[in-house]
Amino acid sequence: MGYKDILVFLDGSVENTARVDFALSLARAHRARLTGVDVDSAAAFVGEWSERAKSLEETFHASAERFGVDVRFRVAEQSSGDWKNYYTPYADLVIASQPNPEVADKILPEVPGDLLTSAGVPMILLPRDWRPTPVGEEIVIAWSPSGQAARAVHDAMPILTQARKVTVFKFAPPADAKDADVDLLRDHLRMHGVKAETDRWTDTGDLSAIEALFASRAMEEADLIVAGAYSHSRIREALFGGMTKSLLDQFSLPVFVSH
């Protein structure tokens, strides 16, 4: 089980290089093909982004040669909002960056927000201003016994099996303190060769689920969150705005999420 076809969104931002290098390293680790999809809008070809936007294909192929990865380059259809034109249905995993409202006009509007829930494939979102660091060595699974959480865990299994440490985080009301679902998940992961620890946080009403997650011991050394413990409205709230500035400032590591 693994990722054989990975897709990364390309744009003229200064964050593009780190995103591409991460995608290439992941593709090399899984011996996968990497598709780079240019999602620049027409506005990206005017002003400071212009030269980078125009040279995306050239720089993408040059980076691929350094990593020794099989790649292909595609350009997203700019005249249609149809998500099928972003090539995401034909990939096992998508790599994108957290939206930056300050440059939203330079990237096609469906990327990555709308595609998060419509693409049908898992996505790794890199935080803004992220610079390459190891990803997937110490993973936290944000867990609840829900379909979204189960989907995220199963989609992330190729990464989970390679991790040095996996922790299952459970945010639950007091009445659920003795529920066995965390232990059931840990046993399921063990069947895949994943030895997981658990971190239970009792919901006393003082913190939201997202706040508790970032305050937990499990997050101290984490380099990737596998999300699915909360409804997608909560995930979108945390990733795309609607939370306090202090919480967004803490969001400094990649998130693996599925729909």
C-alpha cells in the first residue's frame, strides 16, 4: 500500500519552492510519479510574481531532475470552476499550502479550499511560510469514531507505517472517558505495523477541540496532524480562518486531511 501518483499545486509565490521540494521528497520516498499543476490566475502574470509564474514549468522540471523523480506538468483550466479540471481525481494524494488572503487574487479561487471537500482524495496542507523540515516522523491523529476520522487514518496509512512515533489524540466529554474507541483504533493500527500511543483530553468546556489539540502533550514534537476527528466545518474553521489570531499563529505544521 502506498502513494503512486502524487499531485502538487504550483504557483508563483515564494512558498512554491518549499512546497515542490516537499512533494518531490515524498514522491521519491514512495517511488511515485509527481504531477505539478499550475494554479496561477491571470493576475499572477503581472507584477512581482510574473517571472516566477512564467518559469514554473522550467523550474519544476529542474527540481525534479535534482530529486530523480518522474514528473509531468499541467496547467489548470482558468476559464472554468469545475474541480475536475485540477487533475485531483487522478492522484492518490494532493500537496497544497494554507490559503493566504493577501495574495488570494493570484491563485485560482478553488485552491485549495473548495478542493478540500470536493477532490475525493486526501490532501496535505502546508502552513504559510513553511520551510522544509522532516514530515511524518512524529504524527498526531485527531480522532473520534467518525467516518471522516476513519477515512483520514486509512488514507494516511502509507505515512503512518513509516512514522517513528504515532499518537492518537481524543477530545471527549466526561461521559466518554472510558470509551474503548481509542484502544480499538490503536489495535487496528497495530495490525498495520503501527505502534501508537494515546492522549485523551476530557472536554470540560474550557477549551475547544482545536485548542485542546494544540495544548496537548502529543503536539510537543509533532510534525504532522492527521485530521478527521471533527466535522469539516471545524477543520475549515481552523485552517481557513474563523479562529482567533493566537490559534492561527500556532498552526505551524502540516495537516493531512481527507473528505
